[in-house]
Amino acid sequence: MSLLRRLNRPEYLFRPRSVVKRLRQGGRHSWDSNSTIRVSLPWSQQITVFGDEIGHTIIASGIFDLCVTETIFRLLDGGDRAVDVGANVGYLTNLMAQRVGPSGTVTAFEPHPTVFLVLERNVRRWDRDRGIAGVDARRIALSSARGTGRLRSHGPEESQLGLSYLAAARDVDDASGFTVELAKLDDLFRDDEVQLIKIDVEGHEHSVLRGGESMLGGGRVRDIVFEEHAIYPAPSMTFLEQHGMTLFTLRQSVLGLDVHPVEEGPAPPVWPGPNYLATLDPERALTRLSPRGWQCLGGVAGLGRAVPRPRLT
């Protein structure tokens, strides 16, 4: 990792205690799928995480995927409906519940059976807080059709609990992994309007979106924050554009989000990510996302200074 990329870590720069935690970790990782730890998040909530790669990042800094975290923090309002597709143990689910408040609703989908047990444990804890939204957690994988599928993990299963993926249809008879229920967004949210959907499903994004074609065609989803490793115009991206959504690439600088209209070419070489925003209301999104600072980190990180917005074409 270059020196510039090492310095571009606002979660450490603006929260010095995280640096101390990181130094104590020392870069040694203990991959233990049975090990969990409770961690405090910057927005004054607690979460139980695994000792996997994602968990170690949250343990060290309280933050995972800063760009996505900041985007969701700014785009959601009290009373909104939010959906977390690929929720893992609920890090972003909890952020959604905090931002939409008790008058809002949050639905979280996580098909991995071991991960879902921890998500359920977290949701039960959060349900005791009347100041945030209740969470409807479901052990379902979203796709383009109902039925069953086969869930597998990238790499050693115990070290990559958050990186599971649905096997291709031709491989469903393989005995590895887990059998999971498949459902469609259109069936689960028939007439509902959803203000924000986050999708992180390790390459299955296009299928999830196809399963919500009626919602998208009806203009019932305002914002979608999603991961996509394929080169633009990837099928997921053109599908969203065909349904009237404007796409932006989400990147980070030390002082805040960099939001740019998506461009043809290779995806940004970042981990986690690369991440994008699709929105029906680009003017609103840019107004929310353009001020400098990291509001999700709080304190001096929330500088609040507006920057020039990218020109819409």
C-alpha cells in the first residue's frame, strides 16, 4: 500500500484512539469463526462482530467501508424505509436504524446461517433502544427468482464469513456451502416505497436488481448504494440507468467524500468496494453528499464545508 493510501484513513486521523487499537492489533489476525467481540460504533451503538477481516477492521476503528457508511449516514432521514441486502452482522443495518429513527423501518437480509445468528443477537440488543428503528432481520438471499440456492464462501470459510456468494445455477448440486432460501424484492415489498437500499452480495448485484424490476420501474426506490467490481457499463449499472437512475462513483479523500458521475473504464482498485450510488434524485444526493468532512465520525471530522458539485449531463 502506498504512503498516500495509508494516510487517506480519516477513521484513524480524526479518531486517534483507533490508531492505538490498530497498533495493539499489530497486523496479526486471528481467524476464528467462533470468536466474537462487542464493539462500540461512532454513533453510540454497540455491535457484536466476528474475528474475521471485516470484524478486525471494525474492532480497530469502529468503521468499515467509510464511503458507504458516510453516504448512508447523509442520505437517510427520520421516518425513511431502508433495506440492507447482504447485512452480515448488521453494521450498516444499525446505522440505518439510527438514522431513520423510531418512525422509520429497516429490513436486513443475511443468508449465511452462522452470520445470521450474530445478526439476530445484535438486533435483539438494539430492540431495547427505543430511540432507533426496529429491525426486521431475515435469513434470505435476494435474487431474480424465488426458490433455493447454494451459498458458498470465498477462501477459508472461517476467515471470510462476510464474503459469501451464491453459486451459479449449474453448480447448485455441489455439496459445499449451505442451502438458502431465495426471494425477490418485488415479492417482499410489493407496494412499498423504499428510500434507500444497500446491496453488497459478492457479484450477485444484477440478479438482486432484476428481482426488484417492478419496484424500480415504478420509481419506488430513491437511492441504491451498491458494490460492483465489473467494468462500467456492467449489467447492473445499465439496468439501473434503464430505470431512470443516475450513477455516481463513491471515493474518499482525507477531508470527505469524492462523488463523481460514473465513467466507462476499470473499477477503482479499492477494498472494500468499489462502491457506487444510483439515485432517482441526483440533485438531492449531491446536495447531501457535497459538504466536506465525515459526519459519521462526529466531532472535528464533521467539517461541513460545501465543495463544488459535479456537473450533471
